[in-house]
Amino acid sequence: MKILKRVIIVLAVIIAIPLIVALFVKKEYAVEREITISRPGNEVFDYIKYLKNQDNFSVWANRDPNMKKSFKGTDGTVGCIAYWESDNKEVGKGEQEIKKIIEGSRIDTEIRFKIPFESTDDAYMITEGKEANSTRVKWGFKGSFPYPMNLMTLFIDMDKELGKDLEQGLENLRIILEKDSGI
């Protein structure tokens, strides 16, 4: 009986420690990358505000060329929703909705992942004209992990994981837009 009691106490401590640690671990994460594109700001913004164009530069969209896509609403306007579904576990199933547009400078979207896990993140793209034919583009994500899943932030560097995909997507965007201009 004493051994069983000790085993139960040890198991309770083993379970309690991570749950207590999770109380003090951050839940939120934010990742942002930027690039300069040799095109006027209005041209860059007019391209990135359309969800359909993300298929051309997004790393995630390119992971499954057979992904099923559909849209509801008018692309490039608040309320437009892009739906995707893929058998590729890195792509999964979800939707992205345009929540806010500041014409010529910023688009905010909400991304709702359904499969392989449920999560809702905020994403944004910002354009800032540097010179007549030079535009800085920032692409970012903000999200959070619910308690006690926030323990994952101790083992997964979200900045590193998402950051490399954002960097590649921005580089793809730069190549597309500068190619169209003949630069």
C-alpha cells in the first residue's frame, strides 16, 4: 500500500510540474519579416491585397499544387474569405478572411486553421514607400497557444519556424513583382 501511495504521489508531481511551469510561460508569439521590392508602393499593395495572389508567392500554397481552393466574397475587400483543403499535413485545411484594409498601406487577415490542429492567428502585410520605385513590405503573424499547450514555446522557436517561410514567401513576391517590371 505504501508503494502504491508513493507511486501516485510521484505521478502527481510529474504531472503537476509542467502544469505549474505552463502558468509562467508566454502564450503569445509574433513573427515578422520584411523585404524591399523595386516597385512603387501602390503597385505592390495592389498585388498583395488579393488573397488569390498569395498562391503565387506563399510557401504554404506551393506545398500542394493539388490543394482545393475556393473563395467567398470579393477578393481584395474586407470580408473576402479564401478556403483551402489539402491532404498534405503541412497544409491541412482552413480559411483566411480579410478583416481590415488601409488602402495603399496595410491588409489584416484572420487565419483559421482547422486541420491538422485548430487555431486562429492574425496576419498582416504592410507596404511602406521608400522611394519612387522602392517599397518595403512587412509580413507578420501573431498567435497564441492555449494553456497548457503554451509549453510548446519552450521547445519550438516560432520566430525561426515561421520566419523562414515568411522570408521565402517575401523573396518569391519580390521576384514576381520585379520580373513583371523588367527589373
